Amino acid sequence: MSTHKTQEEFYDKLRSQLYETSSWPSEYLYKFIIKTDGDKIGIIESIFNNMGAVIKTNPSKNGNYTSVSINVQLPTPEVVIEKYKEVASKVDGVITL
């Protein structure tokens, strides 16, 4: 099975779950983990710039990785998914939780 098909199935399932469990617009919490790199953190922050997002970063114990939590009000599950895809396309090695 191709990775693209697996990702689309994941996003389709996520979209359904978001519609079932939340009323929209709704607040959504993104969590990402990346190797500590100021440029990558900056890219993630810029993706959510001017959206009223609350962004928190937390380095791992040894400082090798950084978790990035983003709490933001979004209009629809489609926008949630668009942002996941944008982060994945612009930040190499990002782990989505």
C-alpha cells in the first residue's frame, strides 16, 4: 500500500472523528515533535502566524528534540487537516502526535 493512500485514509478518518466529536468552529490542539532546530520551529510557528494561536515549545531532557504544542481556534476539520499537511510538507522529520 502506498504511503499517500495510507495518509489520505488517516486524514479521512480524522475528518470524520472531528465532525463527530466537536462542534465547529472549535479549538484544536496540535502536537509536533522535531529534532531541535530553530529554523524548523520557526517554520511551524509561521504556519500558524496571524491565527491567534498559542504556541508553546518544550525541549527534551537532553535538548535533542523539541515538542511544539499549538492551540488554535479553527473553522472546520478541513482546516485542521490542511495545517497538518502544510507542516508535513514544509518540515522534514516532523512527528505528529
